[in-house]
Amino acid sequence: MTKHSGIYQILNLINGHRYIGSAVSLKRRKFDHWKRLRGGYHHNRHLQNAWNKHGEAAFQFRIIGTCPPEDLLRMEQHLLDDLK
């Protein structure tokens, strides 16, 4: 994984649900998510509950695309709008 900025998803391999986000440093963001999920204090209770139920092996951090930091919010919103 690179230090690039971009859009990512945390995919639940059991049920296909996903958490979409953006980050200036994708590598750091994955580390932060996994640390909080492993510790049981992630800010997204749905993701935390699924992690607790299915275990770490049921989740993948996937990079959807990279972009300059100034384009992160626009790209993330565009992706979320397309999913609706």
C-alpha cells in the first residue's frame, strides 16, 4: 500500500457491506481503522459490531482510487452519490 491520498472501502467479505472513506494517507488511515476496530472503540458502531461478530479475517481494506488531497471530498461524495 502506498502513502498516496485517495478513496478506500472497508469491505465485509461475509455480507458485502462496506464503509467508504477518504484519506490523505491511505496507509495511515488503514492503520488507524484497524487499531480502533481491534481495540473495540471504532467511531462507526455498525462497523465495530460487524467486526466483533465476524472477526478481522472477514474484512478487507481496498483502495478504490487515488487522487490529490484537494480532490478527496469531491471524489468521495461522487462515489457515495453513485452508490445511492
